[in-house]
Amino acid sequence: MSIYYLTKDSWKRLLTGLTETYDIYVLKENENKLFYELLSKEDLSGDGKIIYGKARSVQSLKSFFHLYAEDVSNLKNEKVKRIIIGVKACDLKALAVLDKMFLEGDYIDPFYKEKRDNTIIISSDCTEPRDNCFCTLLGGKPYAEDGFDLNLSPLKEGFIVEAGSDRGKAVINGNKSIFGNEAKETLNEDRARAREKITGKVNNKNKDFDLKAEFWKDLSKKHDSSAWAEHSEACVECGACTVVCPSCYCFLLADMPEKDKFKRVKYQDSCQFSGYARVAGGATPRPELYERFRNRYLCKYDYRPESLGIVACTGCGRCIEACQGGIDKREVIIDVLKRKK
Amino acid sequence: MDKNIYKPIDAVVEKVITETSNIKTFVLKLKEKFSFATGQFIELTVPGLGEGPFTPSSSPYETEKLEVTIMGVGGITGKLHSMKQGDLVGIRGPYGKGYPMSEFYGKEVLILGGGVGMAPLRSFLLALLKESGKFKKIILCYGSKTPGDVVYKNAFPGWKKEKNLQVLRSVDKADKSWKETEGLVTVLLDKVKIKIDNSVAIVCGPPIMMKFGTFKLLDIGYKPEQIYLSMERNMSCGLGKCGHCGLGKYFICKDGPVFTYDKIKDIPGVWD
Ligand SMILES: Cc1cc2nc3c(=O)[nH]c(=O)nc-3n(C[C@H](O)[C@H](O)[C@H](O)COP(=O)(O)OP(=O)(O)OC[C@H]3O[C@@H](n4cnc5c(N)ncnc54)[C@H](O)[C@@H]3O)c2cc1C
Ligand code: SF4
Ligand code: SF4
Ligand code: FES
């Protein structure tokens, strides 16, 4: 693995050059929350404050690739080249789920692919996990090991930069004068120390949640647990959990008349809604709220691991933060696993 | 350039055949080349209103035209039922896996159908008859609510003359004109002579019939892996991407719609 060290100033010089070709999205902070915003001139002159570390943003990568609503009537030819900076490890894991759904199998979603092909993803290590972060309970780490084009590890007054793909390497090779020579091996050790510290922080935040490694493998046997119905009582069926979830991929194709033709729109959808699985005549396989509530857990921890080979929850904690009923999925899972029935 | 997997190809309604009071068959002429394996389904677009999954009821060997037999039950099917010759629709597909025909060679093929479930089964039956000699025996057991609800009325006389095919029909409630069995379709299974060891059963019909049909087949000695079921769930994309048709770890549109019972029998809520 080759790594480079860039000072903040060199990094900004790099960004300045890249703005000529790319729309660049960076993280900005607002009331203790991070949002992706288009990089502005002030950000480069030094007045604007870009966040690299901290933790995950409010929006996930889904908002860039699997849009809330998208006209899919016809292929578009509007290749927008983008760079997204500050992506966290958990969100890369979620992107792997979306990639499997939309880019693999017999059919490739051309709308998703076009955006993916034209976007460079620059991840960065977490430095301050949020209260609801639980990536480590899911076997994840608060820093990315794969799935990125470039990764930044904040260190002193700059970053350790690592390439994770050919696209990332091309950025480095195209800007040799900025990147200079590869960094010394000792920086690797500094990075490892910082990473260990932050992993400890996430573990510490979850010390009260007693979940053993690969706990999800036991959930398939807990379909009939009474805990599902009990915990679902707090659910108000708003669907926020699935909207904010970076790996929820469900969608609905809806048509509407338009001039002499018609328009087909792909909307994000949610298995939490009662109409989601309804068939003609009104029957649905999940008529009760607790059945829909349970479905979100089983989809992420049982069905998708079976069909995709990866757990479809990353532990980003967004659904916990978004829940109007104050449901913490860690508590639900512990209760479900604990009960005999 | 990538293909737009969400875009249908144009098709024109060439003929509408009224089968029963709420079932019609639509003969469609497609504007592009299209072929399918029997058992696969299509997404049929009513322009501006939306799409629904339907299984072609015509023979897969018929490449000029495609037929779909549709029961009017709601928005899209209701609109389809008001369509006339010359109207425009759209088609995506074919999707899913068809019946594994060659696995049935040399076997006694038992077809158990109910109501509009006869639609995919007609396509299947026509495919079987095309190479009829390859199968030991074909038995069709078809049930309808009343004599008036029998679809493909004109096809049955011909089928009854086929050498290698035995046809048994029942209606839940007979009238004076009905000369065949009265009772649920499962009672027909008591009348067939079949070597179950060398047989497969192909089932399609309303959910309740699928469930009790399967139980009856198990009862008389079929093994779960000998029973082929056409599963139905809400569908949107048909492509294994939108999530709607989930059945445990499977997406019915992609992994089905035909499953042998052993694959799905342990999934909670499989009949719901
Ligand atoms: C693989 C497969 C093959 C099939 N083959 C056949 C066939 O050959 N012949 C046949 O007759 N039928 C067939 N069906 C059934 C057929 O697809 C349905 O009967 C048809 O889609 C009903 O459409 P509709 O618009 O008329 O019914 P509706 O009841 O109006 O709507 C049906 C769909 O729209 C959704 N919906 C309706 N209202 C809402 C709302 N307010 N919000 C959200 N969603 C809503 C429902 O959940 C349902 O999915 C098949 C189904 C499958 C899965
Ligand atoms: S869940 Fe883990 S990787 Fe994601 S933001 Fe929190 S600490 Fe970082
Ligand atoms: S289920 Fe919740 S914690 Fe898991 S990935 Fe989705 S939003 Fe994040
Ligand atoms: S209909 Fe979309 S996944 Fe099956």
C-alpha cells in the first residue's frame, strides 16, 4: 500500500485544480450535524470550513445515487462529473449494498450506473463518533479499508492520502507535483494509532449493548419472538428509518400521463408502509404493523446476507436518530435475541 | 450505451377475446422482436397509468403475437378491460425463470390450475403439446367457480382429443349444463391415475387454491421438490431490484416466479 502526506494547503491546491472538471461536494457542519454541500470559492480561500473527520453526514450517499424521485422514462446524456469528499466507512459499506442491487445480476440500472461511473469517492476516517454510531458491533470499523477511490486520514495539519482504486491512483498520478513522493512508513504507524483510538471510542459508546460478534446470524431463528410486536408499538409508521437508511434500496415505478406519451418515475419506497406489498384485492403478506417492523430487521440481517452475502446494516445509527417513536434498534435486537419466545 | 431497463417496448392490441364476465384475453402485436420461455412473465404498461405483471398465455413458439389473459380486478386491469383493437400498450420482459421443460422429459406431468391461473398454464400446456411425445403422459386438472367462469372454452374440445393428454375439469358450483365434476379442483386429484414417483405437478391459481392444492399433492405422495408453484406477490420492477416481491431471501420476480415447494416451504408466511 502506498500512502502520501498532504498538508491542508496542498490539499486545497489539489481541490482548486479539480474544480475545473468536477462538481465537488464537501461536508459542512450545522448544529452539530454534517451536510454535503457544493464546494464554494470561500472554502478554497480559507474562510469556509470544510469538515473531513468527525462522523457520518445527515444525508447518505443514497441521495447522490438512488434519488428520492427520478424520471427514468428515457436515458439521459448528462454526465455530471462529481467528487464527494468526507464519506465515512459505514456509508461505503452501504454503497456496496446499493452496488450489488443496482449493478449486479442480469439487469444493470443505467441511471445508477451513470452516476456511479462519474463520481469519485473520497472517504475519510472518523474522528468523533456520534452517540448512535455502532459500526463496530457489526464488525465494521470507523475508517475505510476498501470501497473508496481515495481515503483521507486526518493527521496533524494535513492528511494521509491512500488510493483504493485505479480512479484514485489516476488523481494522484495526474497531480504528481502536489502529491510529491510517497510518505514514510512511520506515518502508517501514526495512522494505525489514531484509528485504534477512535475504534475504542465507538466501542465505548456501545459498551452497554451486549451483542456478540455476528449476532445477526441468530435473528433468522427469531421470527416468532414476541419482542417484535412489543417494540413495534412505539412505531408511528412514518418510514423515516428507511428514508434515512443508506442501504435501503426499495423503489416503486409510478407512471403519469404526459403530452402524447407518459412519464415513468422511480421513487424510493418503504417496506414499512402498509400498501408496499399489497396485491390486487387488498391482500398483503404483512398486514400487521409488527410484521412490517420485523421485515426491516430481517431484510437487513437475514435476507440480504443470504442473497447478497453482506449484512445490509452498517451501524450508522441514522434510523435511531430519525425514529419518531424513540426506538433504538440495538435494544430491539438484544431483546429479541434474549427472549425464548 | 446502456439499456434502459425501465422502458417498455410498444405493442398494439390486435384483438380482445372475452373469456368470462371478468376475464379477457388480449392478443398483442409487438413493435420489436420478443420471445419468452413458458413460465416467464412480462410487465404490461397501460400508458400513463402504470404497469402490472402478467404471464403470457400463448405458446412460446408463437413469435408473431403475444397473448395475455387478464382478470379485471383493479386500476390497471380495469383500464385494460376497456381497451379495444388498435389501442397502444407497452411491454417489458420477459422476466423470471421459466419452467425447466427438459427436466420433465419422460415424466407424467400433472397440471393443477384454478381460475385465471389457467393463463400461464395454457402457455405451458401448448409448449408441452408441441413436443408431446417427450412426456410420458400429461394430465390437466382445471377448476373454476362456475361453468361460466371457464376460460379458453374453445380450446378444450381440441385438447380433449389430444392423445397424450387427459383433461379433467371441475366447477365449485355446477348448473344443469355441466356434465363434469362438481367440487373444488382438488377432488379431481382423487380421479387421476398417475405414477407419482415419476411425476411432477405444476400448480397455478388463486392463493387459497395453491395452498390446499399443495397440501393435497403432499397428501397423495408428491415430494416437495416435485411440486412447481407459481408464486405471486406485489411487483414493481420485475428485475430483482425494487424489493417489492420479497419472499424471505428470494425476490419472486428474479428467483421465481416458479419455485419448487422444497425451496420455499420453510419460509414463514409463504402462503400469506
Ligand atoms: C408473476 C405474476 C404473473 C401474473 N399473471 C397474471 C395473469 O396472467 N393474469 C392475471 O389476470 N393476473 C396476473 N397476475 C396478477 C396481476 O398482476 C394483478 O392482478 C394486477 O397487477 C392487478 O393490477 P390492478 O392495477 O388492476 O389492481 P389494483 O388492485 O388496482 O392494484 C394492484 C397493484 O397496485 C398496488 N396499489 C393499488 N393501489 C395502491 C395505492 N393506493 N398505493 C400503493 N399501491 C397501490 C397494489 O399494491 C398492487 O400491487 C400476475 C401476477 C404476478 C406477480
Ligand atoms: S458508524 Fe462508525 S464509521 Fe459510521 S460515522 Fe459512526 S463511527 Fe464513523
Ligand atoms: S438500518 Fe439504521 S443503522 Fe443500519 S444502515 Fe440503516 S440507518 Fe444505518
Ligand atoms: S418486482 Fe422488483 S424486486 Fe421483484
